[in-house]
Amino acid sequence: MWQGVIPAVTTKFNPDDSLDFKEMERCFHYLMDAGCDGLIACGSLGEGPLLSHAERIDVLKLTKQVTGNKPAIMTVAEAATRDACALAEKAAKAGADGLMVVPSTIYHTNHCETVATLRSIAAAGDLPIMIYSNRLAYRVDVTTDILEELADDARFVAVKESSDDIRRTTEIINRLGNRYDLFTGVDNLAFEALTAGAKGWVAGLVVAFPHETVAIYRLIQAGRYAEALDIYRWFRPLLDLDVSTYLVQNIKLVEALVIDSNDRVRAPRLPLDGALRARVEQIVNAALASRPVLPVLPALPVPN
């Protein structure tokens, strides 16, 4: 069972645009040491679509080294199903513990095409899969009907629910019970989704604030909702930075300000400047000035 806080990590670059493995290793260890429950490589936040397949596999291998016995999950998000299947096969050979799969990019598939795409990738990789449902960013809605249709394949184990409709969490649970490990994928809906029954959080701002993210999750799981809500309300202005066209630049800048990393991105993206940069700096400074003291956290229950 996949559960808990599983960060979608950023990909770090050297000034010459090559991969900065040393900085990624430092940042990944920081997350795992803070109590995260796995890592997801090369997603949207990880600038996966701007990396070659070879680069993505290299990032995956590093991720796997850091996570140890916790899941190292590779994102598959390709325009062509053929390319997605090829990447899934490469990830399996490189030791991925699972895949997070975006049904399609560029072309917006219909119901039948979405099902066929997901089944093809599952067959190619033959790994546990987290289905990434994000109708806003990718214009493909993996509906509850589609999840029910795919439920006959045991390789589909989880759903990253990012429809931006909090009602979808309850709809999935009501229809399918615990068939899928249900994750929230929208940072500023995390408290709402986790208290409605989601078992995990694919988080973004966690890369700079892992202790606060883990605290919210574990307090909710322990039924200590008021304590979790206090931290969440403090965190909310930062979490809003995840829901933006500039989420990659936003979050990398937060990393630079909070954990002394850098905000280098791969073109065509450019680091934030001007008013956009000043706004993020103001939000971070305000958060750091009022950063809460975290309570002693309960341990996660051991899955049956």
C-alpha cells in the first residue's frame, strides 16, 4: 500500500544546464530524513517533459538510491503512447518501484482512448501505477467511471486526484471503497482531501517545508485535526504557489530561499524576476517570520 507524504521532487541543474546530482541527492535526503514516505521523480514539478529519457532514468536511479525500501516512483507523461510505453519499460529495468502515469499530453484523449493508453503503459512497464488525474492541467479527466473500468487490472494501485473538485474524493471512495490508494495532488486542498479519506499527499511545497507537510499528514491520521488545521492555515499562502502557471519557478525559488538551494530551471522557463519574484519572496519571508513550533508527531500505523 502506498500512503503518506510522497513529494514530487524538483530536478536540479548546474549552471551549464546539466543535471546536478549532488544537489538533488542533498535535497532528496532532506525529504526522507524529515519522514517522507517515498519520492516521485520527473513529474511536472520535476520538469520531466523537458528532460530526455536518459536524463529521467538517471534521476530515477538517484531517487531509488535515496529512498531505500520506500517507493521511488517514475512519472510517465508523453504525447505518444508508444513513447510512454518505451519510458515505462526503461523505468522498470532501472529499478523503479512504480509509475505515476499521465494519460496523455498534447492530444486530449476521450474515455476509450484514455483507458487504452493507461492499459498499454501498464502492460509495458508491468509495475504498480498511480494514475494521475488532472483535468485542469492536462485536459484529460480520469473519471470515476474510468477508474472503475480499470479496477480489473491489479497494477493500477493508486490515484493522484487533482481535479480541483474536492467532491471527487468522496465519489471515488463511495464507488470503489479502498480499491485504490487515494492521494491528493493539490497542495491547497490537502487538508480537505485528507480529512475526507485520502490516504496520501503527493506534495509540492514539501520540498522546502517537509517537516510541516509531514506534521499535517500525521496529525490528521491521528485524528488531531485542530493541530493539523493550525499548521495548514499558516502554510496556506505557500501552498497556493503550487497552483500556478509558474509552479516550477515558484517552488524552486522557495527552495532557494528556505533550504539554500537554487532556482535554476530549464528553458523555455526562466527564473522569476520583477514583481513575480518579489511576491514569492514576500510570502516566504512572512511564513518564516511566523513559522510554527511543531508538536511531537505520532508514528504512522503499520499497514496490515
